[in-house]
Amino acid sequence: MILALCGYQGCGKTTVGEAYSKKYDVLFVDTDRKICEEIFLQKNVEYTAREVFQLLGEEKFRELEKEVVKSLCCNENAIIATGGGVLIDPDNVRQLKSIAKIVYLKVDSSILYERMMQQDTLPKFIREACVEEDFQQYINSRKELYELSADVILDISGKTIAQCVGLLNQYRCDYGQ
């Protein structure tokens, strides 16, 4: 079974996905990392996904993201960490659903806010003068999208990485093929 993790920036998709991959010896794919690898091949410079987003702008970033999602072809057991905005594009949702079960890693907004504030720089969609207002707008703008796209919603608020991995494995065992 292939699991595609979705959720807000900072919810733990990559961290949980990597831990799951190591524990259960399955392929791990991170869509943001694949975008960064593509940019490295083009420019021979290493960038983070945030830097690529800022360098190229949202439209070009989303185009690259769509190409990465289209190229996903995983073996029978894999876990994919998607970028926070992957599900904005309905084509990405259809593509992911054709190859995987979409798992929304739900985290309390207070935890996400705390994680965002611990970063060196604020995300581009957050204005320094309106941090709380912009953050709440971000949360509200994606909540329904994540919930409607997901095959399962796992509330991982306050859970350890090991507990999150256990929840994912329980889902896979209960509903896997």
C-alpha cells in the first residue's frame, strides 16, 4: 500500500514519513525534495523548497510540483510526503488517489503556529504586521481541502513520532491491500 501524507506546512509529513520508511523498510519520497533535486540539476545550486518557492514564485513552483506528482510511480509499499500545497491542484489529488491512500496528518493550529514562529523566517504568505490574521486565513483556506481529499484523517496533535508511525501502520494493516 502507498500512503501519501498531506497536511499543513510543519505538521510533520517528512519527519513521520521518514520514520515510517525506516521502521517498515519502505520507499520514502518527498515531493519538495524532488523539486529541489530538479532545481539542483538545472542550476547546480542547492536550495530548500522555501527558497525555490521564493526564487521562482508560486506559479512556477506549482508547475514543478505538478510534474513531480505526475512522475510518482512507486512500488507496492511506499510513503510519500507531499508539500503543503500539493492538494490545491485537483489534478494532483486525482493522481495521488490513483496510486495511494491520502492521509491527512491533522495537527492543532496552536502547534502549527508555534512551529511556524520558531522558524528563522516567516513563510511568504505571512505578513509581519498581520501574523495571527494571516496564519488563521491560511489554516481556514486549506482545512476543507485537506479533509475532503483525504482517505483518512489522523489527528497527531501531541503524539510522538513513534506514535504517529504506529497510527499509520495501524491504518495500513486495517485497510491495506
